[in-house]
Amino acid sequence: MNLKISALDYVQEVQNGNISAEDFTAATLEHIHSVDEKLHAFLSVNDDAINQAREIDKKIKSGDKVGVCFGMPISIKDNMCIKNSKTTCASKMLENFVAPYDATVISKLKEQDAIFIGKANMDEFAMGLTTEFSAYGPSKNPWNVDCTPGGSSGGSAVSVSAFECVASLGSDTGGSVRNPASFCSAVGYKPTYGLISRYGLISYANSIEQIGPVTRTVKDTAFLLNMITGLDPNDNTTVDNKSEDYLSGIDSGVEGKKIGIIKEMMAEGTDPAVVSATKDAISKLEGLGAICEEVSLDMVKYSVAAYYTITATEAGSNLARYDNLRYGYDFSVEGYEFNSYIQKARKNFGPEVTRRMIIGGFVPSAGHAGKYFLKALKVKNKLTKEINDAFKKYDLLIAPTVPILPFKLGEKIDDPVALFLVDINTVTANLTGKPAISVPFAVSNGLPIGIQLLADSMNDKMLLQAAQALEQTVKLPEVPI
């Protein structure tokens, strides 16, 4: 059974009768059991997946209406609710929490007969960018198991890259889909803010986080977006995309498009191999008829500080609900007064979540808000103005997704500032609400490099067309698992 096929190829093969959903799901589960002990992409695996696939095969054989996924195995980051399934956010705080309802993206995929093969590992509460802050141990990069796969959607990227599923859903607050996609040689998409409903996504920083696909090809990303975008009455931040077909015209190319090369995202400290790959990508796009020139976004240098100030503030508010009284883990209230109980219960938060909650309590507090939080909001506004001005001149912007190659597990875990700076190229899209995509482009010394493209809000279709054009210029080696 060829588990390396794309989502669109899977659909074609099932429709043509060449494979059955049951056989493919069984082979996928067998593969997970053989490789995931080494990679740790999953926190849980769906034991009922084969039965679900069998039911879909029955519908196909009897000529009943079948959703466009045809039983495709998809992994889901473990911060999205699937009814009657554990949703832990990779935290001991929620280790026994069973979701009472489906997230909107889950409902939409269920309608299209997707099979959720398992819950993917992540940094606890999506706070981190290496998956090392999972309470259940880190995921490993399938290209080199000594290296980080990125995060916080590390398990999602690993599961796609290592053929443990056909596609995945992650969440992107500051690059948490694009960063691991770059490190694992997958396509990672962060949509325009509001394009995909966040209902049922466990909150970290509501004002900037988005659900996004991780896939093997750009066309697969477009295929998933066709199913999961659009207005949702349960999420008032959603926008009407007029039922856009993202696959339509995806091969339109980039001829005549003006592309700005973001100077500050190729600054000192960028790995020479990453600089070389980015220059090669620019050259390839120029060869396809694009016009590329350097553009400066001065506020990028302040973006990481602003991002962590804003997200910590929102996280401090969002995570205040975890007092272990309404939901949490088994810990008796006997012998405690209210404050001491909550203090003790919150010992189950990991170190990174604790750090951000403390920061999130401090930076917006009386006497400090003007110095930290309000300044961060000013940076966000100025950065948004800068990027809006850039899009008056350019159709797209380009930069490396991550300025460095995947690094060794444990290498930066004790240096939060060094870790934060890995986000320098990705947080801009989140702070400004713009769509961005990471396209696998090169492999240097056995480690993947992704190229990031950005577009203006609601120009997701044009962004996918450009990413598709770039993807077609490269033939990458297969992951050595």
C-alpha cells in the first residue's frame, strides 16, 4: 500500500476502486505502530478508525452519497475538540478531559467523511516552537530524530512528513503551523484571520491564532481549505469567503506578479544555507515571470517582543479558567482553602505555560501596562500599517520561513529568548492577520528548508497560486524513515 500519496491522489484512487478506505486506514495504523515509538507524533490513536473506514466503503459500494474525503486519514492537533475524545492540549492539566462537542472544523470534515486517525502531539497549550514543552515528551524530526520537528504543531508536521496520515490540522499563533512544516518539509498554511472558525479550538491568544492545514502538497492545502473555511455563527471573527474554490485556477502561476523580498527577514544571523535557498527561490520565481525586489519592514525587528507581550497577556486571561474545579485532573479539594487549592492544582502546568502566565499577569497590570502591553499594541498597529503599505506596491512578500535549520533537541530549551527569536519571520503574519504559507524548497545536510510567502488579507487564492508555482520548481528527496 502506497502511503506516500497526496490527498487528491488518495481521493482519485478510492474513486477509481484501486484502493479501499479500510485497506488504506489499516495500512496507515500499521505504519503508525511501526514508526511512532521513535517519532512520537501522536498522543492518541483512533482505535475505531478501521470500523469507520469500513462504513465508508459500504456507502461507496451501495452508491450512497459520500463526502469528498472518502475516508482519508487526517491527524488533528490535540487542542481541537472532537466529541467524546480526549483533548489534552499536551498538558497534565487536561489529561482526562473528554470533549463534549466537535470543533467547527471537525464537524465540517466529518460531513466530508474524513477519518481522524489520531490526536497529534504539541507544545503544551500551543506555547512553544519545538514540541519539547509537551507534558508527554517531544516529537522527533523524521529527517533526523536528534533534531526538533518545530512546534507548536510538531506532531501534525511529523505525522504528515512521516506518512502517518494524508493531511493534518494544526493551529498557528506565531508560526506554529509554518515553523514545523518548514522543519519537516511539509506545506504549512496560516490563513487570513477569520477565514477558518476557531470554535472548538482551545484558546491561547484569540486575537491572532488560526487553525491551518499541514499537507504534502499546495493543492492538498487548497483542497482542505475548500472544506473548512467560511462563516460560522459560533465564531463572530469569521469572514464570508463567498464559498471560494481554492483549487480553481491554482496553476495560474506568478507571471507579472510583483514580489517584495523582506530585508529584515534575511538579516544577520540567518543561516547561510537558508539565505542561499531563499535566493534560489527568488530566482526561480523570477524565471516564472515574477518581478522581485527588496522591501523594508522596519517594525519586524520589534515584532517578536510585541508578539510575546500580547500573547502572554491573552494567555494569562484564557488560562485563568484552569482552576481544576470545573475540569482538570483528579485532585481532591479536602484540606485546602480556595487560593491554596488553586495554587497547588496549577502545579500541573508545565514550565513554559507557567512562565507565560506569570508574564501575562505582569505586563498588563496597573503601573506596567503603558510600558509593556500598550507599547506592544502600538508595534502591532505600526507593523500592520507597514505591511498594508507594502501590499499597495507588491502582490506578495517572500522570506525564509525560519532563519535557521532544524536544531538539536535540548539545544535551546533553557534559553527562552533564543527560542523566541526563532519566530522572527513568522509572527508578522499573525500580528497583522495576513495569510502566509511555508513551501518545502530545499534540503541542506539532510535538514529541510521552507520558503514563506505572504499575501494581503483575503488574497489566499493568489497566495496558493504563487505557492503552487514555487512548489513545481523543485524535486525534493524523500524523508529517510
